[in-house]
Amino acid sequence: MENNGISRRSLLAGLGAGGALLLAACSSAVDEAGSGASAGPTPKAGGTLKVAIPDDLIPKNLFTNSNTAITALIGLVYESLTRYPNDSIEPKPRLAKSWTASADGLSLTLQLRDDVVFHSGRAFTSKDVEFSIKAYADASWHAQGQLQSTAKAVTSVDTTDPHQAVLHFAHPLGNIFDLLDTVFIIDSETVEDIKTGKGFVGTGPFTFKSWTPNSSLVFEKNPKYWQPGRPYLDGVRIGIVPDTNAIAAQLKSGQVDFAEGVSPRDIEELSKDAKKFNKTTLAGAEQQIYVGTNVTAPALGDVRLRQAIAYAIDRDRIISEVFRGNGYATNLPWPKYSVAYDAEKNKRYAYNQAKAKELVAQIGTLPTIPYTYNTALPVYAATAQIVQANLAAVGIKVELEPVDAATFVKQLIGAEFKGIWTTFHSWAQYTPSTLVVSAYPFNALHNASHFTSDDYTSASQAAWKQPDGRSDAAIAEYAKVSDELLEALFLVEIGVIPFQWVSSTRLSGLSYTKRWELDVTNAYLA
Amino acid sequence: MLRYLVRRVPSAVLVLFLASVLIFAIIRLIPGDPATSLAGSDASPEAVAAIRHDLGLDQSVPSQYLSWIGNVLTLDFGQSYSVGGEITSLVADGFGNTVILTLSALLLAILIAAVVGPIWATTRNHWLESAITVVNTISVALPTFVSGVLLVLLLTVIFPVLPSAGIPPDGMFARLDITAQYLVLPALCLALPVSAVLSRFLAETLRTELRQPYVLTATALGVPRRRLLLRYAMRNALPTTVTVIGLQAGSLLGGAVLVEAIFAWPGIGQLIEQAIGRRDYPVVQVLLLLSVFIFVVIQLLTDVVHALLDPRVRIGGAQ
């Protein structure tokens, strides 16, 4: 009988040969990712840091710190005038060596470093300070910086001396150092290149080499960096990996040494292997998860319902289950190190289902409340589901309305939410007045809750216009803002959540700023 | 043949026109707004309005369509809202990567089908047939986002022999051996369901052919079974299989959207996904229209190949 075609022997031989060829070919790409050795205590120069992040760059949004590509690029290429330590708001020198505030709080004189040059080779001067602050609030950028109200209150900058900048203000600015920490110094001669993504010229430890949209960002060591001997790394290569599972897989397989955008569960899982992975909790660079309320929606105009929601939410359960214990419950936006933090006030709406039920009973029949959340991150859905269960337990029925990120932002900015919503806010890690004049959910003049109050507006403005944002007078004003927030309750805080990063133990010296910017000036590889 | 080709062109142009209208309308039906996506969560309504004006989104929808399609006809695809650069260069980069991925996947699928199809059609080994059936069913049934994750887990984490995602750091053509390794997982993930469909189709077609009277006659005349299979039955099975390959090539383009996201492969699939997320209308419109164009061209080519392989098609068409 004639054979049917391909013999079993030839089939197996073919498959075997194919498999062997595949395995032989595969070894080198994985080997090229690097060794599995841990970094030692002595810094070692050289090497390229490989990073995975979930977002691509949006050049015109550079001032917003709105995604991981932007924060990585700013941290590598640019520098600010001053910089806060992660655990306080006491400014430290950066491109400004020292400063003096006028007694009336209407001006600030900054002495600038004279040994700093841009990546283009041009010397950094006071004119760059003026240009950068103006650009930060410039409407020609699609997304202006969140601190634009503070930037606009800087009425002029005296640049007579190239190494001294004198900032004049429309009124005292208690949060001026938040602005100086946030605004990064850009090169006026190449600013148009930023908008098209062709070039990014700063004074930072790394120079921008290339951006391939949807694929990668490449940076090289700045040989003219003003800090001697830094950076240690020869370069940084960032891969854009939109899928969070793929990011975790790249870390596990050693393809990258550092990743952002890893889910809380993957972070928990990876950090169990302490020999291979380090977890970095970005203390001092937190975000707050909250439930927002549209105070003009049916029933939500009654503050008793908002109070019932605040009492009904089991914050500790959300922190534990959704964020795997990373963070802590809160009733007010302020993190524990903030000058506005008040432990007693923070207990005002501690989890109390009995009180919530009592308030619901007083109100009577309630409609079903739409509850919108963003599907971009799984933590929003998980939080919304727990809140939904908590509210159902006290007699408040909500209907979940998941929407994608673009729709969510549209509804947020347009104040279009029909009931309640959940998302993160930030800026409470800075001077407290920054939150109430810059973070949109808290903005006294226009917010997603449709909340208006003369008392809240005047408390916010008074806090902002304090000459010294850390003074006793300022702290007293922050207390008034806190009282207004607790009384009006247009936003129900759930908890303070620090970002977390995961890196391989090959990498040491990883750091960050209060705005989650990547700082690898002192980082080195094994 | 030229006349046959010319007859097919008007319907292709009509499909492209209708597709352009549908694409333009559908993207605008999705909730969300490019201006608010760009402005960020702390923007004022005035800033959003300024962006809408800047992008021309404050004009009427028909006016926006006419402006867009007019530019497309002159090969001016405009600029991306979010990236800021020319869409032409964005698409060129992404398209090149997608072509590499989908062609690799298609070749892999054809190769698998060319091996598995004849074996499946002719084997009398019950266990081998069952094994092929099981693997084939799983390949079709598993969504690519599941098979992709499983492949990554198996071949990059448990047995770290392949890179888990991305493209070669030094570019696609610097070292082909490295490029091949980066290609294996996404191409395999994309190829699996297509190879399963092709294998089954080829096997069934071959079985039908092998039952034809001419096969019986040839067997009686002593023509070797292998020659019968590969020279006669396979040749007769090819025209219809080529049609199915053409259809599957279209599905590969669709499947690439997910696979590129899973494996961080910077092709047009990933570009479309990101552009939809940001409501980057010009990029979405151009990419979807390009996908339709490619599909139409593939169908046209498939018909031409079919007509070349089977003269009855072009003669029937002419009559």
C-alpha cells in the first residue's frame, strides 16, 4: 500500500528540527535583556536602563503630568527651580540656589545657578525662568498646567541679572513654591519642537534622542550635566506597552528593569520575590480616590444623603481589597504629613452603617442614583462595586455606569455626571491651597459637582493668598477649608493612595518627585 | 483578464466611499470628545472650547466630512490631534510593522495548513486524527487575548526563551535573527485561528477531491497515492482555498488590533486602539479607511488569482 503522504518519521523530524532552530534562535534576544545579578551598594557607571510604561507621549499635554510617558520624560530631561523633599513642602535648591521673599509677600528673588547649560549648549539664565512660567500658563498648549491660576498671578519677572530672577505677584501666593517645584525650565529656542514631539531640550541629566510614537522613547546621558559624576547610566530606553499584563510579563522575563502601570495585584505578587524585585511606594506623591456627587441631581442636593454616603462607605475594605493595603482611609483630602492634616476631623465620617440608615430614613424614598466610573483602570470598577454594595446595605440604590476614559473626562470637565462618580484626584500632597484653587474637583468657582458656596470660595481664596503657605495663619485658613469640605461634602473622600513602582533588583538608586516624575540621576545597574 | 479586473473596480470604489461615510459617522457616535481628552481632567470649559475651535470641531459634521475626504483624495491625511505629527508618517511606521506581523502570521498559517490539511485528510490513525481535531478546535475557540496571555506565560515567564513584547530595540532590519524572535509569539497568536480554519477547509476539500471518480480511475491505473494527493487533488483544492486565504487575511488585519496590544507591537492595530481611546478622529478615520482599502485590494487580488487558477470564473463572468 502506498504511503498516504508525509510519514510520521519525517513529520516528527521536521517538528523537532523546527523546535530546535526556534530554541537556538530564541536564546539571544532574552540574553540581551541582561543578567539576573542584583545591584551592589557601590554605584557602577554605564548601562542602559530598560523601562516599560503603558502610555504614549502627548506632546501638547507636557505641562499636565497626565500620563506615565510625560512624567518619565520630564523627570529625565527637565528640571525645576526648586524641589520639595517627598515628605514635606519645605523647598530645596535645584536650578535656584537660594531665594528671599519680600515682607509683603508680593515678590520673590531667586538666585540661579550659573553653571547650568541646556542640552543645546546654551547657558541657562533668568530669561528662561520668565519664559517657562509664561509658557506654563500659555493657552496655545492644548492642556495647560494645573497651577495656571498661580502662574497667571506672577505678574512680571525681572531678568536684569541673568543669574537672578525677581518674581512679582498680583497678591501673596502661599503656594508659590508649588509652582516653582512644578514648572520645569524649557528652552525658548526649541519650544516649537515640543509641540510636535520633534525635540525636548532641557537641563536635566538625560538628553532626548528619539521618540517613535506608539513604540519607544530613547534618552542618552547628558555629558554636560551640572552635577559632577551624574548620571551613572549611559541611557534610558522606554518601551510603550499599553497592556498591563504585558508590562508585568516583561518585568518577570527580565526584558525590562523597571515598569510603571503594573496592577496592584501584580505588584503584590512580584514583590513577594524580594531577590528579583523591589517595590517602591511613592510616599509623598499620593493620589486620593473619592466619590464625587452632583449636588444638583435628584436627592443628592440634600446634604443628609451625602452624609449617609460618607458614613456608609467601608473605606478600610476598599484600601485592603482593591489597593492591597497600599494607602489609608481618609475623610479629608490631606495626607498625614500635610500641614492641613487633622486626625480628629478625619474621623468625622468613620464607617457607621447605623448612622447612614438613620439619615436615609429621615430623607424617605430615594431614587436610583447613577454611579459613573472610568473603565481605564480595574481599581475604579472594584471600588465602585464595593461602594455600591455598601450603599445598598443602608438603603441607597445605585446603578453602575462604566464609561471609557475619554467619555469620563468629558463628563467630568463638562460637569455632566447624573449622580455620583469615582476617580482619583491629586495635588493634596502640595501646599493645601493648591488643591482648592487648582484641582478641578475642588475648584470653588467651577467644579464637576455644581457646588457653589461663598464661604467655601472665600476660605479657598484666603488660604491661597497667605504669604507663607506653612505659617500658622495659613494653617488656620486650611482648617476653615477642611470644615467647609466636611460640611458641604460635595466630594466624599475614600483614601490616600500612593503610587507604587516595581523594579528589578539589578536597579538601585531609583527616585521620584512629588509629581511622580522618574528620577534616575543617581540610579545604576548591576 | 484586464476586462475582468476593470469590471470589478467600480464596486470596489463604491465600497470605499460608503466605508468613508460610515467610518466618519460612527467614530462621532462614540461618546467622548477629542477636545476634552486633550484638555485633561483639570481643564476649564473655555480651554475645551478653544481646542474644539483649533481642531475645527466646531464646524458642522458634513462640512468636516467634505474637508476631510477632499484632503484624503489629495493624499493629505492631516495631523494627529494627540501626537501632533503628520498622520502619513505615523501610518507609514505602523503600517510597516503591521504588514510584517500579518504577513508572517499568514505565512505561518498557510504553512501549518499545508502540513496539517493533507495529513488530516488522509490519515487513518484514529489518535492522530483526534489530536489534530482537538488542537484545531482549541485554536479556533481560544480568543487571541487568551491564547496570547497563555503563550506569554508559557514561553516568556515559565520558560523564558522568547521576548514577551515589543519590537527589537535596534529596529526591525538591524538583526533579522532578533527580529524573528520578537515576531514568533505575536505571529503565532495571530496565525493560530486562521491556520485552524485553513487546515479544516483544506482537509475537507481534499477529502471531497479524493472521493471523485478521477481519483478512483487514477488509483486503478496505479498512480501513486502521494502523487494523486499533491499533484491532482491539491491542485483542484487550491482555487477555493485561496479564496478562503483572502478572507482570512482580512480577519488577520482585524485580529492584529488585539494581538498588537497584547504584545506591544507598534502597528496600526495598536495605533487604532490608542487613537480610539483618545478620540483622535483623523488617525482613526485614516487607519480604518486604509484597512478597508487593503481588504478591498486583497479581495480583488483573490478574485484575480481565483480567475487565473480557474478559467471558468473569468469566462462565466464575461458571459
